[in-house]
Amino acid sequence: MVGEYLPLVEKTSIDELYPLLGLPSEWKEGLYELGEVILSGHELRKFFLRACRYLNENSERPDFSRWPDPVVNGRERPDFFLLLSLLAVREIWEIHRKLSIPLKITKETCLGVGSKSRDFYFFRKEPGTMKWAVHWFLHAMRGELFKIGRFEYMHKLASSVHESLPEKLGGDFWVLDMHIPGGGGMDPATAEASWKESLSFFSSLYPDTPPRAVVCVSWIFSPDLSSFLPADSHLIRLQNLVNLYPVGKDSRREFPSLWERNRKILRIGPRKPPFRGPTKAIFLRAAMSAPGQCMSKAAG
């Protein structure tokens, strides 16, 4: 297995795989340095091989949240975990080749891996990746998760997304469980384009169990957002595209929403990202404490 993972940190591999993450090119210099240290036989080599095996050969959900940032030459290196993004990209590229996945979707799925590093930089202002989210790479590496346009999707039974969804949808249908990578760009046109393309793609990938709806459990569909967001914001307009249903049984109010393929979009305004800089950080803190929600959108 050593021979399987060490080539990832060679300069030629970094040059080949790193651009697929869609991250700043200047971050590569740090990866070159880490690669040289790993290949030299430093203690970091054992740490790197252990991390790769833990992610790629683990039957359970890998949890890197408590892994320390390794210290190299007296400095903590959170960008070490970017090397696991390279492993994810390599595995995604291979599984997509075997499944004959369109190149566009392969590239978008790799960009989804890179989004976890953009999230990290937003909060820390240095290269790295969100360690708590590294386990999410595994879904894409196994060909279970695909990024299509703005969103990521997995093919599941409705009951596995939320126990109340079969009742709301009229049956325990196969659905697309939607995940929302960090960042803006969720205007109505972009969202609906992703939903339509995902339904078409997964219907072809799973012709015997085509998805009947797109569903998502997220605070983004909380009705409470309307109390502090303007009516023309992307998130409020996104909620207007879907049908929301309460599904929570505890003190948190959760709502699924149903996206119908033939539903007419009534309001599509100008595209303008509503949150930038410090405003976004404040919004994220407020939103994370908002009630959880769930959205779904049914195929026609």
C-alpha cells in the first residue's frame, strides 16, 4: 500500500491532481514542501500513510476532527490535510472512469472536494481543509456522491434521509439527498438547473430506481430566515421554489420541501451574492443556530 499512496506527494502528481480542486495555485508550494519531507522518510511519512489508509481503507466513517496538524520545521501545517484531497481526487477520477460518468460531473465533483478547503480558508486565512468534513470525501470516492452544478447529491430511499419523508412524499420512494457545499451562488436559476440535471443524470445511472424527488435537510430552508433576510435574497427566493413540510419531532422545527419538475418559477430576480466578508461570518453564526430544515423537490 505504500507504493499506492506515496506517489500522490510527488511533484508531478501534485501538478496533475491539484488543479482539479479549483484552489489557488500558490498553495501548491506548501504541498511540494510537504511532499519532499514525506518522501525523505521523515516521521511525517508514517503519519501520511496512516491518514491515507484511514480514509481510503476504513469500513466505518473516518473521523479526522481530532487529528493534530503535524509540525514540520517548528511550524504547524494544516495544509497537510490538503494531501487527502489529492487522494480523494485520484479515487474519484478512477471510479468515474469505471462508471463512465460524464467528464463535466467528474470535474464538478472534484471541485466539491476543494470547497472544503475554501471553507477552511474563509475561517483560518491559511491553506488547509475542514478536518471534520474529510469523511465526506469517501462518499465521492466510492461513487456514491456526485456534484452537479451548485449542489451535491446521493441516491437514497426517502426513509433513510428522514423517517417522516415517506409519509410526506406519499411513499418510500428513491430520492436524491441534496448536500449544499459552502459558498454563494444559490440564485433560483442556478438551483433549478442543478435539480433538473441531477434528476436526469441519476435516472440514467439508476434506471431501475429513478429518483422521484430531490430532498435536503438543512437550516437553509428554515422559515425563520425570513425574519432577518430581505425578501429578494437568494435564500428566501430559493425557499419560494419549493414546498416546505414540517418533519421534526423535537424542539427544533424541521421542514422538507418538495421540488416538482413541472413547477413554474414565478420570480427570478437579478443575481447578486447577498453575503460577503464579515457580514457572511455573522450570518453563518446566526444561521447555524437557526432551526434545522429539510427540502425536497419531486420529479414530474
